[in-house]
Amino acid sequence: MPGTAARYLYLARHGEASPDESELTENGRRQAVLLGERLRRSPITAIHHGPLPRARQTAQLIRDQLGDVSLQPSEPAGDYIPYLPQRDELPAESADAMLGRLAQFPAEERENGPQWARAALARFTGPVEGDEPLHELIVTHAFLVAWLVRDALDAPKWRWMGLNCANAALTVIRYAPDRPSSVMFFNDMSHLPEDLRWTGFPPELQI
């Protein structure tokens, strides 16, 4: 019988996008190239990306730095609300603000998001069959990065809210057999020069 091996899941938010989100900015393209250069020595065998242009373009620029790595579009890697909490799940002092923010997103993202979030967990998490570790990259959006980190830490489902991720920042989660999942690092921007860090973050959270 085949055994199981560790999965290393690399997660990156897309590079900085134009105001209408139809393409990457020049800064966003630079961020993507620099992230690809950082990952050159990683044994990544596949890049999954969401269907929106900013994720697709970021994934292509990263792949250009990695060489012969498969590029795979993926609906579960897209941009959506992964979980809609009930008021009684949330801290009383911030429930109104959090629910008000979620209400501003399009109905489609709120209604269809949870099913895609479940699909992402089924597709991308946990150890893998066989004897060889698997290294894969998902180029996605801030909400899915937060959702997968929350799951890896066994935090409550609503806790994806409040986990922020910068453009082209790198997160890695390890899923090893018979061990709890491990967030090896989160929101790492060490491959970016100072002028390209923290884009996509509210100003008050840039440190």
C-alpha cells in the first residue's frame, strides 16, 4: 500500500493591480518577477491560480522565472468570501463593523464563496499519497490565503477575517502525515525591496 508524504503549500497574493483590477501595475509586475526569482530554488511542480486577470498575470510572471512548471487555472483559487459568520460567532464589540464590511461585497461572492472555500480545502490541503513530498504554489487573493492559514491553525471559521496579506507576499503551510499542520511563515515580503512592500495593506497596518 502506498504511504503518505508531506505537502508544502506555497501561497501568494497577486501583485499590485490597477484601479479597475484589469491588469497588474508596473509595481505589481516587478513584485511577481521578484517572487518568482525567490522561488527558483524551490521544488515547486505546479502553479495554481485564480481566474481573474491579476492572479493569472502574476502566476505567468512567476512561472517565467521557474521554467518548466505547469500552470493550472483553478476556480477554488479565486476571489470570494470563504465563510459568512453569524453575529453570535463574532466578538460583540466588532460584530456590527465586520458584518457591515461583508455586506458591501457582491452577492455572488458572498453566496457562492463558501462552496469554493470547501473545494479549496479538499483540493489543496493535507498530506499527499505516495512517498514524495509535494510542493505547489497557489497564486490567489487575500481572503483565500487567510482562510487556509485559519484552517491550518484550527482557528474558528470566522477568523479568516482580520488576517491581512500584502501583494506578492509569501506564505507556506506544511501538512505532514500524523502531525498538525504547520504555518512555516506568513506574509513574508523579504524578497521585495522596501518600496514594493505592504501594497494592498491599509496604511495603519504597514509596519
